[in-house]
Amino acid sequence: MIEINNLTKTFQNVTALSGITMTIPEDGVFGLIGTNGAGKSTLLKILAGILRETAGDVKLDGQSVFENPEIKKDIFYIPDDPYFFANASSREIAGFHETVYPDFQMETFDRLMKGFQLDPERKVNTFSKGMKKQLSLALGISVNTKYLLCDETFDGLDPVVRQTVKGLFAEEIDKRKLVPVIASHNLRELEDICEVVGLLHHGGVVFDADLEKLKLDIHKVQVVFPEDWDSVNFEHLNIVRKENRGRLYTLTVRGSEKEIRERIEAEHPVFYEVLPLSLEEIFIEETEVLGYDIRKLVLGE
């Protein structure tokens, strides 16, 4: 289990993370989402022991990470832009990882490289971005660590490979209790595989919650009333967003589906339906509440 307590990281006069507290469980995939510059990559680097926290602490299985070689044996970090030795082949890079990680499995590496249709003898500097990501993932699975920290894992991968990677994660979670932590802007991809998500904004935590429970607490409602909106009483309904085109209103509402239906039916609508929100829609709603509305920034709305 990863425990983050009041974590702060500053770079000179810039605060990248501010007082973050969250727990990353061991059961399933944890998705780390956030606005641009929210501190996702910085957090992953601290979890990997690459950066030292300015204040607070991070513990993996009860141990601090920075300058702790023993706990680092259980961590593998895949950056957004992975670095590989100049003029090295994939086989040579795998050999280097074999000397660093005691449980590295060369047979697994060969199987994954064959599955990705990558030549292990080919120089990595001739690989495309997507091929380098596939190589990084092959290494990340083969090192056989408990924690796999991934920054923009799906960026540059085609749809077939993305589905393959999801299958690999599921297989390794079931086989050896792998704990993937994935930071990504591709929320639709995370939604398929994440059990728990954490949302960062301006270096702080907005929430970290079970994804299914999160979806049960916020809904989209499309409703048509026979009268003007002003005459409808929603005093106790927690409306996050309201839009309308004529008499058709689209609402984003916090609360249980049962409560929302009861409130709306009490106003005798002509028609209504309650719809679940996607992770992407939840992200937009939560960040706009905090003042991050990219449409206003770009379009001047």
C-alpha cells in the first residue's frame, strides 16, 4: 500500500504539490488524473524515489522511498518520454535491467517483445515513440516488481496495443498482485481499467475515490417541464450545472439517483431521464467548479 501524508514539493519559487494526502490501495489499478501542471508527473517521481519531497512523507509498505534501495526493488517507473542508452538494442537494455532488478524474467521479456512484434536486436534509437512505449511496458512487466508507475502509458499506442496492455495489467494483477499507478490525460482509457481514481488540481487533491461509487454520486439529467424553470422548486437538489434549450434542461446533479428521481418527479415533468457521467465528464465538472474552464479561456465565453 502507498501512503501519502501531507506531501509538498517545491522547485525554487514554484509549488508543484501542496499538502497532498491520499492512500493508494493494492487491489487493482489506480488512475491519477488532473489538469495540466497539476503535479501528476512530480508525484510519480516522488513515489519512484527519483525526487525527494520538500515536506510530508511517502511510504510504500511502511517504508520511505528516497535513498532506500530495498524498497526500490519493488518499484518500476515508466516516464512519459523514456530514456534509453544510445545505440543500445532492446536485448542489451533488458540485460542491464536484469542486473538491477533481481527478479527480472528474460523469458517474459522475450514473450512480450514477440507479442508486440518488436525485434530485440534492433537499435532502440530507430524505434518510433509508440514502439519505445511498448518496450518500456515489456520491461515494466518483466522486472516483476510489485509497483508499476506509469506516466501517460497509452500515449502513442494504437487501439489494438492499448487493449493488449490492459489485458496484460489484468493478468499480472491476478497472477502476482501487481499494483499499477497510471497518470494519464486519456480518461476514456483509464475508465476501462481503474478501480480507484485520484484527481489533482493546482498541486492539491480534489478527491481520491472508488470510481463506481464516484459515478453513483453525480448524474446528468435531461428534463422537460411544462412550465418555466423559475416556477420549479429544486431547493434541496444539488445542481452543479444547468443548461437549457427552450424547455429542455440538461442538469448535472450531485446525489443518489433515487433522490434525484424523487425530486424531479415531484415537479411533474413532461419527460426526464437520469444518465451516468463518464470519468471525462466528472473530470470536467469537478475542475470547472474549481475555476478551470478551458472553454472560457479559449473561446472567451
